[in-house]
Amino acid sequence: MRQSGIIVAIIFGLTFISGCAEYQKKEIKLNWDEPAKWEIGGDGKSVIEVTEVPAKVGNGLQIKYELKGDPHGYVIIKKRFTEIPSEDIPITFLIKAEAPSNFEIKFIDADGSTFFKTVSLRGYRDWTQVIVYKNNLEYGWGGDDKFNGLSQLEFAISGQGRGTVLLDEAGFGSAGLKSSFPLAGPILDPDRELPGIGFKQRRDAELIPEDPLVLEWLKQMQDLSSPGRAILASTEDNQAHTFNNSLVAMAFIVKGEKERAERILDFYAKATVRDNDDPSVQNFFYKGEARGFFQYVELNAKNSVAAYHNPGNSDRWMGDMAWMLTAYKYYEKTYNSDRYKEITNLLKDLLISWYKDADDGLGGYIQHGWRKGDSKLHENYGHPEGNIDCYAVLKLCGEDEYADKIKIWLDRVLKGDNLPLDLYTWRVLAFGKDYVALLNIPEYDLRYRKTVTFNGKQAMGFFSSADINVNNVWLDGTGHIACAFITLGDRQRGYFYANQLDAFLIDRDREGVHTRTLPYTANTEGGYGGFRQDKGFISVAAWYIFAKNKFNPLQLEQTP
């Protein structure tokens, strides 16, 4: 399942040092507890009020806020510095909150490089001391991933809700104070470069053959999911996602199931009625305007919602359009056919119409598309994940000028070692062998790579982001990295991760037909509470087939 929007920081657990009756009071300066010492801002919709009130030690800052952004908002206070302190000097403050939102600590240098930590404000009813050094913070965005000294400190409150946050004794602390947080950055596996074949080495000499019952599950899902036996529910429910169906169409082509691929591709190709005036039906046009396809729709009529209608808050997201166009290009390449010429051109032209040059003229990006049931067109920033997809498909379409500009932009904005997993794996799949070293960033790092037990079997795979506090495997991402290693890098390492997927196979009876499939995640940790481990997910089944057939879906190449 794809999600669009800003890359969201990992919310760490309650790691502040609690209880501060005898807090570490070795400050150099404590002169920031007045509102006049700070600049105040926000997203333009949210509300913030900063006042001086009695606090833990004398007076401090009271921040009252209400977040009104869609879907998330933020407010911010910031302080600029004319003299750059040493990185050995921490920022320290006391905090007390009655608030449901997140608190962000940001160190920013002169060229805009932003390093940050995000924590939850929930439960901080007692005063708590925070001591934070630059080496506790991850690179986020802006400038480059090198820190050249603290030029600006920002405290932001983000997410949803309203509340009150109190800050006191804010200032520089003395070198040597014990930090409230662990060191940021990778947690490298000591066995990461162990030679040989085996579980610790993360290499297999042979690829376990594909289980044919996974393809059978996809067939049964297509035949049982929707009217006309066309598109598939993402799992055994009533929602069909454009991205997931694009993957399945390609998986059917990989397996020679041409007619089944055509059912999916025909569905979207026919959903191009130019005078459509229903704003919620899955149709490329609305009153003659090209808008693209919704990310997801309800498959069958339900609760007064007709079949193939979106439930009111679905995006028509550019990344999904890129994957759908990729599926059409794969059909065209495989069968040397112009059957889908019209929809191919519509999708390509739509993406190009959403292209925007970067503000500084160095490259550019495809904008988001229609958001939240067409309530908004685009955001005011680019989305890297979706633009990797757009780069790849525009290359396939011969639109090298746009693709090359997108790549310039992506190379500039994607930095650091704590990005979402697919920003490493998909770049390798899209950009090729010159980028294969990116796979070592998550593959060596135990914040990403996890070992779990599933149905009594030990297996290794990858979480969707860098979080040492979560022990879960995201099966889509494990499929990504298997495909990338097999087709462009270390084939034996790719075999290993493709073979790990077999440990997650589960038996499913589909109206008397025995099939096998794979769940979306190994368990519910890390924000995946809405996913069940006893049901399959069609995107994972597609990535399983891609990996077992040594297929790169972003270059449409199959390794011999």
C-alpha cells in the first residue's frame, strides 16, 4: 500500500530522563525563557500563543497551540545564533506538557541542513529535563548531510490536536552532561561483511523455486474480488488500490498470464469517459478535465457507495499513475502491442503536465496530483518516492529531458542514512548499477534489518524505516531489496532475501481452492496494527513473484 505525503520522522519512545527534582544544573547560559527571545511561526492554519508564566525555576515559556493542518499541522518557535557553539555543548531545557502531539527538536546550520529528533508529548505531566547534543539528531532535509555548526534552534509541535507545553531553563548546558537520547545514526551489524554462505552471512547459493500457489492466490483474488473479475482487492476486503493492481498486472505478465493482465489494464483503460460528471467514480476524467485515477476505491456496492467509487478522501496520486503507466509499458514491450496506446499517452501527458522546475532551477519534480477527494491540487513541495517512479517510467517512455531533471532533483534532496527503506531500494531499481551501494545503507544497519519468528520459523527481512525499537518485517520492502540485489548487485544476497520470503507463506482456502500467500507485515509493531498476519496482501504476492523470477519492475528487465 502506498502513502503519499511528507516523509514523517520516527516517533521515539519515552526516552527522556524522568524526575528532575535534582536535575543536571551545569548551564552556561539560561536566558531563553522569555517570549521575546524566540521567533514564532507555523503552517499558516494552526494557532500558537506563547506567554511567560511561573514554571519550575522562576518563569518559563507557556505554549498553547491548536493544530489545524490537513492532515497534520505544526507550530514552531525558533532562535538564531550569531556565535556558533561547539558540538560538545548541549542544548538543555525542562519540559512539562498536557498535549497529544509530537515535539520536534531541530538543529539547523547556515546552509539550511536540518538535523532533528521527534518525541511524543503524551504523558509528560511532570517536569522532565532534556539534554540533547547534535550527535543525538538525524539528518532530515535541506543543505547537505554535513553539520557546519548551530545557526538556528527550532522547537516544533506537530501532528494533530491541541494542548499546552511548558518550557523552562532553556539554554546551553555544560560539556559532559548526560544526554537524554542515544547516539543517532546507523547501528551496524558486526557480521555485516562476514564472508561465505549462510544465515549470518545473508547469502544463499541457490534461489528456492517459486511456490506456484502464490500465483493461484492472485488468480482467485481476481476471480472473487470484484464485479467483472477485473481488478483485485488489496487484501480479502472491499478496497482496490491502483498501485497494487499495477503490480499484479506486471506479475501476471511475468508469468505469461496475458488475459488476466488485460483484465486489469482494460479496466483502467476503459475508465476514461471524458464527460464523466461523477466526482467519486474511478475515472480518469472529471467533466472533461484529466485528473487521473484514485489511489483506492470500494470494489462492490456497500453502505450506499456504488461499486468502483472512492470513499471520499482518496488521492489521485502521481506515484500511482507512474506505476500504472509502467504496467502499460511492460505490456507494450512484452507483446509488441499498441493496444493501450491511448491510456499510455493520457497517463504520460498527465504526469508531464504536473512537472515543475525546482525553485533554484536545478532539476525539477512531478507534483503530487489531486488530494483528499479532489479537495486540493498538489502540495508546495516535491515527493521523492513518487518521483523515483516518475523518473523510471518517463525513461521508459523516452522522455529523457524530464527524467534527467527529476534525477538531478532527487540526487540533491535524498541524503542521509535514515530515509524510508524504499528511497534506497527503488533508487537502485530505477537508476541502475551505479547506485547499488545504496543497498548497504539499510542492509548493514540493524535499525532496518530485522530477524523475527513467524509461524515458528526464524526469518530475516526489513522494516520500512530506521527504528531500532521495532522488530517487524515489511514484506514489500524485503521484496524490493531482493529484486535490487538479484538484478543489479550481489545475486547471492538477493537469493537470500527472496528465500526469506518463503518463511512467511501462509495457506489460504479461497472458496475451496487451496492457495498460498504472504501478509503485509510479520506482526503489528511499528504502526501496522491494521494489518492481519493470517491474510495475504496482493502487492507482497507480486513482489514475491518478481523476486523469484529475477525481475526489475522499474527497468522492465528480467535477469537470465
